[in-house]
Amino acid sequence: MDDEEAEDDEEDRVDRLNALLEKWREPSLARVRPRLTIPDGTNRAATGVSLEHAHGIAISICESGFDTTHDVPVVVRERAEEMLCGDAFRRWVAMTRANSTVLPPCDASAWSGEPWAFTTLGSSHLNLALKLIEYDVMTVFKGSGVRYGDALSNDAALRDAIARGLPSVVLRPETPNADRSLVSALLNQANDAGFHLNDHGVAVRDGNSSAKELTVFEALSRTLDSEELSSLARIKYGLDLDDATSGYIRATNGAAPRSRL
């Protein structure tokens, strides 16, 4: 593919994403609290998310502070009672039960009194990392000395992101699975294709000087499925496969998750 064809392909991806967002989105960005989100059933070609990658983001927030220049999340609004009966929720409940030591509990009580729930298509790992901090769960990084909940007292931007939510592009409940899957895939291709969502949630081409430089790990984390990403994260962070297989019970000495602050 020559340079002109590559540029046309990148422009096509920008146009396709904007067309999909325009078709299904609500008129303006809305703040969505991380605790009300779960990964959408179509996320990463229906493979879900990597808990190791989310923990990596959480510990980075604890050590370096909350980065307010994060990607704009894209979520789908769902009626809470319908989401609680759906496949995405059942899969997430199974995930959290299998890893209950290092993931927040997930049951209907989290949406008690809430009319809406949200499933994530973009920034799923960021939303999960914020939940790890909010619920002050045990870290997978044994011996790190980090307690996620401590970050809340030290970082006003982090407290705001958790309490008020992240400004997000919100898609309507009727968004079909095929379009959800395509939106998720296009968002993961954003940096490689040279575009990003601006503060209004519109995909725009990066100028040569504004393109964000990613590490090799960050670049791969955008495109791998959840199992591949988890394997890569374990290598990056020196995590033990046996600990992962046990749900990280061994890594945390069997300690139970602490209550949400």
C-alpha cells in the first residue's frame, strides 16, 4: 500500500467512526461513573478485557496521578434492569467471581436505584482501573506496598473522575451489536491510524506534531484480544501465570476485597 492509499484508508476509518457515532450517539457528552459500567459484550471481538492491564493502569494512577488527557470513553446506555438480564452482565459476573480477590464484586446492588447502566466500547480498561481504586481492591502486584484507596485522598482529579464520572460519548440502547463491535475496533485503531476523539467526542486527524507517542506495549494493548493482552501484561509486569490461574488468591494471600470507600 503506497502513502496515498494508506492516507485514504486512515481517512476512511475516521469517516466510518464519525458516521457510526453520529448515527447512534446522544446529542452531547455525559459524565458516566465508572461503577455503573461493565465491558460491552462485543468488546475486543467479544473477548472482554484484561484484568492485568487494568491493574497496570490503576497502579500507574496511584504512582503518577490521574491523567486528565485520557481518551474520551465511548459507552452504550442500557436500561439497568435489561442490562442485568443480559449476556454481558452474566459474563462479567463470572469474571469477577473467578477473580474476586482482585476485582470489585459485581451484582445487581451496584445499580440499586439507578435507572441506567452503561457498557463500555472504548476506555474499558480505564473505567475498570477507576473501579479498582474506588473499591480499593487488592492489587495483583504482590509486594508493591500500594493500596489503591490511598490515591483517593491525594488526587482531586481522581476523586472527581470517580465521583462525577468521565465525560463520555453515550450511544443509545438500540445500537446494534455489529455497530458496537465496529466502533470498538475503530477506537482501538485510532492511534495507529493517526486520529483521536476530541473533547466533543468527534474523531479528528492528528497533526504531525500532536500525535501521541505510544510505547510498544501501549500500541499492542490497543489491538490484542483480552487473552493476548493479559499474557503480554503478565510479561510486562512480571506476574505469575499460576497466580493468574488461581484468580490471584496466592498473590494476595487470600485477602478479601475491601469495601468501597
